[in-house]
Amino acid sequence: MTVETETPTEDLTVDPLDELSDDVEMSLFDHLEELRQRFFYALIAVAIAVVGCFVLVKPIVQFLEIPAGNVKFLQLAPGEYFFVSLKVAGYSGIILATPAILYQIIQFVLPGLTRRERRLVLPVVVGSSVLFLTGLLFAQMVLIPAALNFFITYGAEVVEQAWSIDRYFEFVLLLMFSTGLAFQVPVIQVLLSVLGLVSSQQMLAGWRYVVMGGVLLGAILTPSTDPVTQSLLAGAVLGLYFGGVGLVKAIGR
């Protein structure tokens, strides 16, 4: 008499959320070709935005000069203001073209994402964009005025304030962009938690290292050496970090 034994079979069921939404297979050459097209479209968007900002560069320059108050700006070399205009138009154009750049990036990576990962795309893009713009406004309204006020009052009785327009905009634009990038901390925290790499408890456990890192980040990202700007940026980064911890905890991570 033969006895039939059932061999255990592995459960091969896969969570539908972990499956790819598209079953389209592409060769390496196709991926490179699509990457080239996406990069080209993003470059066109940046070029159009830069040209538009260059046409309207005068009001943009006047807006960025507001934190300096009554300081007189000098053109110390032939064509200095022209190159400053190109620089301002370039930075402003990249900011305006950011939605188009993000759209091209999303369209490139979307086919390779699972349904679960696709759910993160919109919140991450919106959150990142809002935080970047908030960082720019924070730099324009808080950091730059605080830094300039420190430098103006420090030497008010010794030197007359007349600044190179190129050096001023190099300082302002660098500070604004570095602040915008620093404000991405909560987005990074949420991504790391959703991917299961770090939990909210682990984030809180290393708070001492976070404080030290925030101080170092404030010192590195600020183009000036004044303690006021560095302290404000470090405080903002730390506030964003602990706010990100609260957000991670709120989503159950």
C-alpha cells in the first residue's frame, strides 16, 4: 500500500502593493534614450524660464536688494552687473522650472516603482517643493536681514557701507539655495521611515548627534561666518528635524 504524502508548498502570493504597475520591459538602450529625452525636455524648460527671468531681471534684482536697506551697491568692473543679471536669471529660472524638472524625473522613474512606492510620489514632491520654497522665504525674510544687520552694525562707526553687487548676490543666492536644500530634512526622514530604514524612536535616540550635526550644517551652509546666521539656520534645521520625527511618529513609524 502506498501512502501519499503532501509536500508543503511555499506561499507564493505577493502583496499587490509590492507589484510593479507596468509590465513593460525596456532594454538598457531604451532606458538611456528615454533618459536623454527627459533631460532634454527639462533643459528646454530651464532655458525658457531663464530667458523669461532675464527679461524681468531688474525687478527680481530690486526685490533681492530689499534686505540690504540703504546700502549702496557698486559695479567694480565693466559688465559686473550684466554677469550678476545672468546669475540671478539662472537661479530664478531653475526655481521656476523646478515643477517641469520634477515631472520629467517622475516620468522616468515611475515605471520602475511598485504601487506602494507610487503612493509616495505625490506627497514627497509636494512636500519637497513646499519646504524648498519655505526655505527660500526663510532665508530672504529672516537669515539674510539678520546677517546683513550684523555686518552693517558691526562696522558702522568705522567704514561706509558700499558693497560690490557681485559679492552681494553671490552671498544672497548661495544662502537662499543652501537654506532651501536644508529644509528638505523632513522629507528625507519620512522616506527613510517608510522604507523601513529608521524609526521615530531611533531618530529621537540620537538627538545629541542631531544637535551637533545641525550646528555643523549651519556653519557649513552659511556663506558668512557670523554667529547670528549660523545659529538661526541651525535652529531652523533642528526644528525641522524634530518636526519630522513627530510626522514619522504620526504615520505609525
